[in-house]
Amino acid sequence: MRSLGRIVRLQIQRSTLKTGEKPTRVYDPAPILAVPRLAVGRDGVLGEGSDGSWLVDVHHRAHPDTKNEDGAHGVSLGFTSHYALMQQRFGDRIVPGCAGENVLVDSQGRVTLDDLDSGVAFLATDGRELVRLDVLQVAHPCRPFSGWALGGMVETDVLKETLQFLDDGTRGFYCLGVGSGIVSVGDRVVVL
């Protein structure tokens, strides 16, 4: 197993981050909620609320407005090194977690889908395996997030360049929980 880094942020999306009708949909990260722990399973994630209750992420299959009917992206994974690249390009509006992934890993260098094709595991601080993820695909960037990152509506050629920059995993990866377990900020993430 190769270490990718430690979890520095866990979060859920309480509702969709994209609103409006195409082609004028907009992105708003306000529904993102940082949590200390996530319950990870095949259907998605639940975030632990400040009162100890478990809150349903919009990509969990049990959410009434689920964005995960097909079960192919119930968990998302991102990396701080990718955020550093986005901050260099787009500036201070890009803060770690603003793209909405559930798990943010403190990392060095670029992480690709090929790096993750054998899956990842979360390990507790004592080395116990907590849960695994199958990494299914990159989280392809969308027009609303790209426009938001750039500060508003943009010309077609600038949008195209931005979409290309954000692709190939820069915006994160969609995953499927294998088994179930609870992960916390500080747990380690390893490639299987």
C-alpha cells in the first residue's frame, strides 16, 4: 500500500450546488457543510452533525433529491495539491473543499485516475482499515463550477480552456464505498 496522505477535511452537500436551468445554471458552494466524521457505504455518505446526528449527503441514494440514482458517484475524493493548482489559476476564491468533494486528502503532486485504479483504503491512526473505495471515474468539470471559479459568465474559448484544465481529476474523483465504515479527519488514505 502506498500512502496518499491524511484526511484534512470531510464534508457533505446538504443540497445541490448547481441551480437554475441550462444554459444559465449557476454554482453556489453554500450548501457544503464541513463535518468531523463521515459514515461511508455503498449508497454514499452521511456526515456527523454538531449534535451527533447523521446528515444525508445529496449524493447518498437515500437523499430525497439524490444526485446519485445510478449509484456511480456516492462518494467523492479530492486532493490539496489539486486545489493548489486551481488557486494558482483562479485565485483566492478557490478554497479547499469548494468543489464539493466529500473527502479532501493532504497530498503532494498530481494524482491521476491511473494512480487510483486499484482503489483506496482509509486507515485509522492506529493502522486499522476502516473502509475502502473503488475509484470509478474523474469528476468531470461542469460549466457552472467553471464559470464560478472564473468569477462569472465567460466567453466560450475561455470556458473551454477552463474545462480542460479542471478535467483529468483536478476537480476530484467519483467513488463507490466498498463495505461500510466511519472515517475521521486525520485518518490516512492509501492506494491498495
